[in-house]
Amino acid sequence: MACFSSFSSLLSIPTSFYLLLIVFATSSLVSADFYNEFDITWGDGRGKILNTDLLTLSLDKSSGSGFESRNEYMFGKIDMQLKLVPGNSAGTVTAYYLSSKGSNWDEIDFEFLGNLSGDPYILHTNVFSQGKGNREQQFYLWFDPTADFHTYSILWNPKTIIFSVDGTPIREFKNAESIGVPFPKDQPMRIHSSLWNADDWATRGGLVKTDWTQAPFTASYRNFKADACVVFSGKSSCSGSAASNPAWLSEELDNTKQERLRWAQKNYMIYNYCSDSKRFPQGYPPECNMA
């Protein structure tokens, strides 16, 4: 067990060291304690925090379940490991996302659309700004997301939003306010997740219904980490000088990650709103034309 050997050793540490610790603690949060960081918000016992680092959501014919973070965030680097509903998960949706409140809300979505046994999950992503979404991109995954835990990450800063899977970026949504595209940067958001029945649309447009003989359906969560700006009483913990802000607050994709992004989109993207000419006969949204 490591400890300080004496009170005098405490006195020998410079005051600046303690100030640094205080700044770090208030400018970011790195945690895996589900008890302290999340509340089960619905489901009548179907959502369970099993220990500090394991949470499950379940769905049966009566109800699904969900949770949300106690903290609100204004920008952050958020990681969560998920293990999705195994077997015949058709009709189920496991949603994991950031969202603000109100009619003009902002939202950053991961949604996992279940499928028949042996068929791949669909990873559905979307970005809402000022209540407007319709920016869907969908992917298959290069692994079985039900066999083990995998890390799903959101980097959100004033310049960009990056969705990543096990460290590989799959989608980037850049700030395009300069060409009139709203970007989520003014409303704090909480982390939410839910497991629910969406068999009216989720699997092949609603053609495949949920098989309730397979219930309860369960998704598991662990290793939550948030290096993020926490908003409390309207003030952000990252509102200090630029020099004291975390590096991720200005992070963008480097050349190596851009290569990985192109790899993921070339091999695993199955839908991109920016190439759906039937949906946008008058021309694609302006952000689609950005390099």
C-alpha cells in the first residue's frame, strides 16, 4: 500500500501541485463508478447497477429500461463498453447517446438495431442540432458485438464530433456553421441509454417482429470513462484559459485516423444520407459537400 510516510512529507510538496490536482479534478471526469455517475430512469427494475463498473438494461414484452448521467457535459471525450443483446435480437434497439433538453435539442446518437440470429447488427448514427436531425449514417461492425464488450466513443468539441469503435473512427461531423449548418455547441447534454422495442421500424423496416419467447433481452455496460467539461449551475469546468484546457478540446483526426476512417466507411458503411439522391432530389445538405 502506497502512502505518505509522514506529515512532513505532505508539507514538502509544493502548493502548485495541489492546485494542479484541483484544476484537473474540476476540468475533467474520469470515472467508472456507475453508482455515482448514473441513475436508472425507467424500467421498473429492469435496469440494474450490479456494481461500480457493471450495469445492465433489460427488455421484455411489458417494458424496456434506461438510464442517464447525473452530470451534464459541454464537450467531452466519452467512452463506454457495451455488450449487445445476443441471439435473435430482431426488433430491439439499444440506444446510447448524448442529448440536451427542450424542443430545439442537440443530440449525438449511437443506436444498435438488433437482427435475426446470424445476421449482423446495424450501428445507426445521427447528429441533431437545434432539434434537426436527418443526418443518418449506418454501419455493419467487423466483429460480433454480442460476444464480448467493445468500446464505443464520442469525441465532441467545438470543432467536430467523432464517433469511434474500439479506437477506430467511423464517422466525423465537422462544425460547418460557416456555411449555415447548426452545430451542437451551446447546450449541455447528458449521457442516456435505453433498450426498447422498435419492431415497427428497426428490422427491415418493421417486417421482422420481436420474438418475445426470447425475452428478456439484456444489454450490458462497463468501463465508462468521461474526460469532459462538466456543467454545474450554468458554468463549465473548462471555462478557464485555453492553456489550461484539455488537449481533446481542440482535437481533430490526424492522418492515421483519417486513414482508419476511410477504411471503416469503405468497408462497413451501409447507408449515408449524403449519398441518398432520392431523399434529397434538390441537392444534398451543405455539409455533405465539405471536403
